[in-house]
Amino acid sequence: MLFHIAGGGPSGLYFAYLIKRSNPAYTVRVFEQNKPDVTFGFGVVLSGRALRFLSAGSPDVVERLKRRMEHWSDQHIVHRGERVVVDGSSYAAIERLTLLAELQGICKAAGVELHFEHRAAQASELADCDVLIGADGANSVVRDSHADAFGTRVHEYNNYYAWFGVERPFDAHTLTFKRVESGAFVGHHYRYKPAMSTFVAEVDQATWERAGMDAMSDDARRALTEQVFVDTLGGQALISNRSIWRRWRRVDNENWHVGNIVLIGDALRTAHPSIGSGTRLAMEDAIALWQAFQAEPDNVPAALRTYEQVRRPIRSKLNNAMELSVRWYEEMSRKMSLPPYPFAYDYLLRTGIMTAERLAHEAPDFMRRYRAQALVEQASS
């Protein structure tokens, strides 16, 4: 069987490795538009739960990746200058280039054919195969070549964001909320190397307009973000790597496969990073697709149906959580009237996936402090 995979990101490479490792006689080719040592972005963060899910594909690969990762416990939420520590979680992060290099290495060792600097203008250029997998991201050529057949829908949200790097390590996966004269900012930041961190800045639409960011260049927006988060950044400059400010954009597809073409990752459904790493979700798609071919090795249509039947309910649940999370961020300015612990509590329960009971079980120290503060506030009111 011949597999063509458009996109040499983590999901495309992970699927390529899994299918070739399990079926050495298959021919598996990956086509990536960039050079092997070029990517956009900085680090990828994964929760401990995410790493366990990814181990369903290959425990050995995940253990290999973990050795290249930064690890920490807890999550920090900074509001009104107060750091709220949320216990009970584990996180890890890895440089995106390192992740790609590791996956490229295992693919080569397994016999996967990797073709770099190869951009197809249409899906038809890669169609001479038994299965064509669109793993080519939110701007997927494979998907857009058959947008009507896939039933592609695009929705743009209100908030604006940009990804940066910074030469400063942070202790944990942190959300820092800042209220300034023009409105509300939030920084999502975490270290992915001993001395480097990812820093994602986000603003709501009202702040974007009041601060005049709509009329600024990206360099001016970066300078403003450095000014707003000067204490958080320790005076360090934000590092750009195609760090373009844009709105969150949700892409959905009514159909997951058309003929012998199937979508995974952001080509299928884009994920808001506030509900977890899009890389993790994409790699889980790759695992589900690989498992479907293991169950139906000689029947491509049946394998593609199995993939969708198993994976769609999970993705739909996460999509619902994403909708609630995005709405919370769009209302963050109003939410920031809350004191630090009630604010953090409201944030943690925003998607409905986390409940008060589950939070009490998984983060008992946080809940003890939250309840103690609530009693103090009741006594003073």
C-alpha cells in the first residue's frame, strides 16, 4: 500500500512512523514545504495526561521525547500581581525544532521517505497513491482543493494573538493577566528549553481598538506587549518568528474523508491552545488513524470510516470545550473584576470538563486556599 502524507509536522510524521513501523512493506512518503530544520513557533507544551495518550502510539517514542523535554508540576495563574498556584497537574514542553528532528529521525530509521521543500499547489499533485493524508495544517492545500466535498466551514473569533519567544525561563505553565489603561492583556508562557520560553500574547477586541493596535505595525505591537509585560519578561525582549498578530480562526469539516483522502490535525479542526496543545490533538488524530488501518488493513474505505467513528466524538467534545474557553477569553476583561482566587477558580471551570468535585480531588491545595479566601471575603462583607 502507498501512503502520501502532505505536511511534515508532528502529526504527519508520527502517523508516517506508526504505519511504516507496523507495516514495513508499505511505501510511506511525507511531503513538507519547508526545509527539515525550519519551522515557525517556539515550544510545544504537553500535559502529563497528553503524554499518556500519545504513548498509545509508541511508548518508546514518547519516552525518547520526554528525555528532551522540560518538566514541571503545577500551573500558575497571575492576576492583580498575585500568583495563584494550581497543584495536581504535570506539564512538559519541548522545542518544536527538536520535536520535529526527533520524529524525522525515527521516520528515516523506519524507512519513511521524507521529501522537503516540496509544496503541492493542489491535492491532485499528490493523489497518485492508495491513501492521501492531509496533515498540512490550518491552511491545508489538500483540504482546500476539495473544500466543497469536505464541507469546510471557517469561523473567526474576536480576540487577537501572536506567538513569541523570550530568553527567560518560567517556573511553570503560566497565565499572566494584565489590566492597563487601554484594556485587558493575557500572556500564556512556559519554558521549553533551560533558558528559553514560549510567550503567547492575547488581547480582546475592545483592547485591540482602544490601544490603537489595529493601526500599528507588528513591530510596534511587539514593543507595546513588551511594555505591558515588562515585569513578567524581566525586561527581556520578545523574539519574533513570523509572529504575526491575528484572530483565532476555527476551521471545521463536515466530512473527514473524501474518497481516499483523509484529514488530520489542524487541517481537520483547528484547536484553541487554551484547551490544550494543538500538536497533541493532531498527534492523537494520527494515532487514531493508524489504529483504524491496523483494524482494517486491507480496506481503505472501512479504515477511514473507523477513524471517523472513533475519533469524531472525542474531537466534538473538545470542540465544545473550545467554544466555551474562547468565550471566556473574549469576556476576560469583565472576569478580571474578580479577586485572584475566585478568578482562577472561574477560569479552571470555564469549559465544563473540569468540575468542582474533580478539582477538589486533583488540586486539593488550591481548593483549600480558594475556600479559605472565600470565607474571609464572606466575613468581611
